[in-house]
Amino acid sequence: MNIESQIITNPVARALKIVGDRWTILILRDAFLGRHRFSEFREFSKIARGTLTNRLEFLVENEILFKAPYTQTPPRFEYKLTPRGLGLYPWALMVWEWETHWVSHPGTKLPSVLQHNLHNQHELKPICVCRHCREEVSFRDVKRIQDKSIDIVYSGNVADNMNTQRRSRGSTVSDADHRLGHIIEIIGDRWSSLVVACVFLGLSRYDDIQQNLGIATNILADRLKLMVDLGVLTRNLYQQTPPRYEYKLTAKGSSLYGLILALRQWMLDYFPPVERPFKLIHKACGHDLDVDVICAACLSKLLPEQVGFSTQE
């Protein structure tokens, strides 16, 4: 299968063009935590004023947020989530769960443990299940097939189509809200996301990834090193002379799949459909893959008003 076409036509790639940015993710985090004003986004995420203005306008244009006036003189606005923005909530929960499970934040007091308040309060572990058979879905449960009825139209490389940007380190300001700082290194940089996507799609060697992405060698080396340092990929020698390495997903890397599926479903549910020459099939039931994010304990779908936090000691 053509890896470039799989990436470019994938709903996740389309979604990442909207939300796959460090500052955008922090704004969405704050919006889901009840922060809506420009001053609040600045206070908690320490985003530069011009960058924040740009990202807020972009989210309004893409109907993720809407502006609501809260004072007339001078005119000031709050930024609230639209139905499309609220549709990202299952993905946001999967992102939060991943960060909480895999990352410790020494020296910080994070209300990081999700609590589900439906009927009787219990700890929340969000999971992705198939909409058809309601079984939990993992990376190994899904197969990719090509729809022969749809022609693959492809030109250029992934870099041209994805409008990728260079990675920038997050704010190191001590009083910033650092929650989700780890996962942002992966999903808040499109090159990192694309490198991980290639490994999910079966590529494991440097040359293969470089050829399919059209990525500069120095950028690819940087992102592969970062993913190894973060424990998402392993680096294994497969040839001695000259030394050559292949990259494989760790358990930590494979566990990204649930939040990837949740983001994919958001694009399928809230945006106009486009032709997809490649589709996912759930092996267990044979249906085209659609997912819901539910509570693993009570099997209920999750709504913002039913979820809270408790402080992790």
C-alpha cells in the first residue's frame, strides 16, 4: 500500500491540520477546564499575545470556538466551545488519561485523576470501543484495506500536503500550567505525529520513513531521537556495517492508538465526508471502524458535566 496516500487521506492527518499544534492543544485544554477569556489563556499557558490571538482566530474560523461578548465598554469577548469543539471531549479525555498514566510531574499538584460522577463516583478510565460490537479496540484489532472503487490521486510529498512546522519547545515559565506538557511533544508537533504514524503503518527503518514523508534528514533524526527519549519508540540495531537501526513502538507508543482513534472519529462525525481510498476494519466484527469513548467501569458514554478530578497524591 502507498504509505504517503494513507497518511494524506487519513482523517487523523486532516484533524491534525486543525488541532495538531502545541498552543492549540493548550487552548483546548484550558477551554475544557473552564477557562474562556484571553487573560486566562495567557495566565495559565503563557502563550505569546500574538500567537494566542492567531490561534483563537483560527479556532473560531474552524468552528471549534465561538466569541461571546461579556463586556460592552470596552468590548471584550469570551471564547466558548461550539458543538464541534465539544465533540473533541472524548479525545481530550483520552489525551488526559494517557498523560496521567505514563507521566509523573514531580513537584506539582495536579488534579490529574479523572473521576466519573454518574450515579456513584468512581475513577474514570476512558476507553475506545467499536460502535458496532462495543468491544474495546486496540492497535492489533484493526486492519487497513484499500477501497478498490476509489482511485488514489496523489501528488507531491507529505510535507507539502500537511503544511508541517518546525518543533518549538514549550514554555519553561515556572507558574505555567504544565498539564499535558509530555503528550504535546508528540501530538503538538506534526512531524513527530507523522513519524509515529509511519511506524503505526508498518514502516520501521530510517530510509523508508524519510522517503515516504519527504522529511529533511536532520528533522527526521531529531524527531526519532525525541520519540526514543520519550519512550514511544525503541531503536534496535539490525545491521552492523554500516550501523543501521529500525524503530518499533513500545507499549507506551502503542497506547497512543486510543486517542488517535478518538481524533479520527471526531473528524468523521463533525466534518463533511471525503473519499477515503483506505479504510479501517474492526477484525472482531468485520464492520468499518467507528468508535465511542466510554467509561471502562460503568460502560457509559462520557459527558463534560459528568467528569471531574481528584488530586493525585
